[in-house]
Amino acid sequence: MIDIQLIRNKTDWVKEQLVKLNDTKAPVDTALEMDARRREILQEVEALRKERNVASKAIGQQMGALKKLEGQLKKDAGNADLQAQVEAQRVAAEEAKERPRAIGEQISQLDEELREVDAKLNEAMLWIPNMPHESAPIGASDEDNIASEPLGAPVPSFDFAPQPHWDLGPALGIIDFERGVKLSGSRFYVLQGAGARLQRALIQFMLNLHIDQHGYTEIYPPFMVRSAMFEGAGQLPKFADNIYRDAEEDYMFLGTAEIALTNLHRDEILDEADLPKLYVAYTPCFRREKMSAGRDVRGIKRGHQFDKVEMYQFVKPEDSYAALEKLTTHATDVCDALGLPYRLIDISTGDLGFAASKKYDVEVWAGGCEEWLEVSSASNCEAFQARRANVRYRPAEGGRPRHVHTLNASGLALPRIMIAIMENNQQADGSIVIPEVLRPFMGGIEVIK
């Protein structure tokens, strides 16, 4: 989440950024109202505690005065005036005892209200998106994203009519749509034979590349995590409808390894010397995709289950934008190694999403369906996720711990890389040439036919 002080001190600026993000529902005013009431309650409680301390001291004074009068009365038992003073002092002492109790009840009531206000404040803050970086192009939608010229390998040209993967796969016996539907329903499929092996080869190749050449540490996380981890990564409450979950336990299935990796150092204070931390993880991913009719839902492009290799970084704030540029090249290095044409998309504010301040998409060309497919989103979330997950570092020069900045990118996402390889590397007879870097992971197979 963003810092409440930012909303408090720069309210108009925050609302201007929300306009750029096309977010008309972020409860900024509610957050401000709850924040103001919270501070009022804290001030009231502090004043009452001081008053209770004074009242508690007054009890001792009143009891001392009472004992003194009672001592005098023992010596002069028949003194009616002294007896009246003793009775009056007893009343004063009891009243003195009652005041701290009354103040305690007031404090208890305010503490209860504070818990309610804190809950409402936290709920409001969870619905406020990250603020866009000044370099993010301003735009209303994905139509305002800025695409680079094609990079990497040349866009393929064919001297025959290229087939889309939903025709190539079944013809080669490597994708079985019918049995996928039989097993699990629509938007599921079965990879078999060389198709399953190709996907496994891609995962192994990408992990090795990021570990050996880019310096990442591999993580094998649980594929189910508690709901608090989704909240820490910025997935909850915003994207609750897209999450698969256990019916009985507080377990949710990862929609991306980013969720687990964000929370790997949850509630920890890291040493500055240990930054940056670079992690890479392979996981299956599960999402309730909201389908629409048309070409977007054909084949294996978009399903409820898919595999992905994810890169994640914890860095110092001053290093995060240089890290974003480097992280993006780590994703495009995969495209280059696989001989795929790709382009970079500088994402506009209207398409930026919830957690990112700045984002680049990497899209590869698929020559059969003739479209650019997103295979990675490289995002700098600044301190947005770190504040939610409470991940901080201790500066080497001392001082209070600071929140790290977090970055993530697919490195890369399957099955769209599968689609690009199948469609771009197809031959006139319907066979598919395997990229050279994958052949060692394919048992030396050069062509699927």
C-alpha cells in the first residue's frame, strides 16, 4: 500500500494520479477520515492516560490525608468537628479512587473504537492503488501504450499458409484439447509426448539461464499460501474473484510465484549488505480467467492453469529503476536465446494495473495466429508490496529501517512461449523445428514431426 502520510500531505496530488490511473473508486476520502479520527483517538487516549496518572497520585494524597485525620480522631474521639472532617475525607478518598476507574472505562471504549477505525483505515488503504512513476506514459487505456519496433529475430515470413498452434498441436499429437476438456472442462488441455517435453525443456532452460547467467537464486515455494500472502502482494482484496482457494482451509492457489516471493521475507529486517536479493521460481499458476468469445480464447493462449518462471528482486529504493531496466533485459534475453521476435511495451497509466509504478510488457510474435503475445510484465512496485508485507532493510549508516523496493517479471510465461516456438518454427509439412538451445533438454530432438 502507499504511505498514509502521502495521502495526508499531498491529497490533491494523489487524486490527480488516480485520474491518470482511471481509478474512480479508490477510497481516499475514507482513508483520510479514518486517519484523522485515529489520530484524534490517540490524542484523547494520551490525554486520558495523563489524567489517570494525576488521578492515581491524588488517591495517595487523599488516603494520606484520611489516615492523618483518623490518627487525630483516635486521640480526640469525642471531637464532633474532627469526626465530620474524617467522614468528608473518606468520601473524597472514594471519589478519588473512582476517577481512575472511570477514566479506564473511557480509555477502553476509545480502544475499541480505535480497533474499528484501524480496520476501516486498513480496508480503505488496501483498495488504493500504487502511484504511477513520472516516466509512465499518460493514457486512458492499453491503446495508449507505447510499443517499440520489433526486436530480436526477424518476424518470420512463410512461403506457405502458416497454421495456428490449435491446428498444429493436434495434428502432431502434442496437444489434446478434447481430453483436457473431458478431464477438467473448458479452457483445459493435455500436453503429451514431445509437447509435454518441450514445455519441461523450456522451464529447465529458463531456470538455468537466470541462475547461471543472471545471478538469481532458485526458490521452490508452496503452490498454496495463506490469504495474507495475497494481501501482501497486492492481489487481495482487488482480485478476489480470480483466485482459486481451498474450501475448508485458509489456502489459496498461486496465480503467480510473485505472491510467494513477495512474502518470502515478510516481517523481516534485512541488512543493506544483503541487497539486492534476486530470486527465480517455477510454479504452476491458477487463475479464474474471465473468458470472452473470439480468437482470444482459442488454443492454449489463456487458460485456468499454466506454468511460469518468475523473477523477483528486493532492492534499495535508489536502485530500483536501474534494476527495472536490467530486469527487463533478463526477460528479453530468453527471447533472444530462443530466436523469437519480440517488442517492448511501455505501459501507460491507464493500463498500469494495481501494484506497479512503472511497467514494461514483453510481447513475442506468433506467426500462425499472427498476433503479439504478452509473455512478461516487468514491474517496479517501489515500496507498495514491501509496505504491505512489512519487508524492510537496515541502512549501513544506521538509522531507522526503510522499506525495500520490489520488482517482478515473468521469465517467461508459458504456454505463450510454446505458441511462438510452434508457430514461428513450423515448416510446410507441419513439423516444428526445436530452437537449438532447447535440444539438450529434449534428448537431442531437433524437429517435432
